Amino acid sequence: MVLRDGYIIALDDGLISWRPNNGRRKNHRLQYPASVLLGMMGPSGKCESLVIGDTRGNVIRLSLPRLELLDVYETSAGQVRSLCRVSSTSDKLLVGNDLGHVWIVGRDVPDNCVLLFKHNECITSLRSSKDEIVLQSGWSKYSYDWQGVMLSNFSTSEIFEQKRIERTNRRAKLLKQKSRDSAFGAMLDMPIVS
């Protein structure tokens, strides 16, 4: 993650390293490797904390630049795939994982962690806007309300299927044209026998 004052590296052994433009590096070792990072701006307008989702469903918040542990939340055993701040003034976070679960975590949340709803596919990105939660699952985009009721969905995979059919048709026409133009045209579409 690249920031104005330096950059953060998450290594596959669980090490988180803050490398400032000026000054000394700081390191923090997590129990499990990070799967997603989110920088959170504070009132100063600078990134003041780092939120990390790991491969075992934990959400860890560290201070920047010291990398001191601020909060730890346990969601489930699924790998955290997406993190989103509920609003720019809130410390609550939305968490999406590879099992399709959407959680809300934070100090103001009952028991610090609540499962909002389950989606039937892996969540690849997540954001909140006003009265809805918008999530991306592969090429498909879904909108949910805060109670977990689906408001809309849009799948772009249908567009790719249509393009595949068009390519197949173009190939067939091209083969047909080549077979007419060539003396060996009839052999172009024959299976190879060895």
C-alpha cells in the first residue's frame, strides 16, 4: 500500500512492514498472513491507522506509523477478501469474506462483531453508500439493504457469454470461407487421425 509518507508491505509470513520516506522502518508480525489492507484517514487528513484482514477471518487494526495494535476482531474461518469503512466519520467496518459472509465490526458494534447477512458467492469487493451495501462477486454486482435483502443485481458474465457466441460464429464463417477458397478446404474441418 503506497501512502504519501511511505509504503506498507504485507509479506506471506505475516510480517507487516511500514517503510517511511524518511526515518526507520517499523515491523509488526501477525499470526496469519494478510489477505487485504485498508488505510483509514483520521481527522488530520492523513492515514492514521491500518486495517488488515487475514487468511483466517481476523480483522486487525494497527496505528500508523508505529504499528501498535489497536483492535482485533474475529469474524469466521473464511479468508477476508474485502474491507470497507461504513462512513468517513465512523470506525465501524464492513468485512466480506470468501464464504460470502458480510460482517460489521467495530467498538460500537454489539460484541464487536455482527454477521449482517450471507451472500451465496465469494465477495471480491465491498462498499457502503447511504442505505445500501454494494458488493462485487466476480463479474457480478449486487446491492443489499442493511437487513440483507437483495435490492438489485447485475451480472456482466452474460455479456461475456454473448461475446463468446459471436466469436464462435465468426470462426465458423471464416472456416467456411477458407474451405471455399482452398483446394484442400474440405480437409480443414476433418478430425486428425493418427
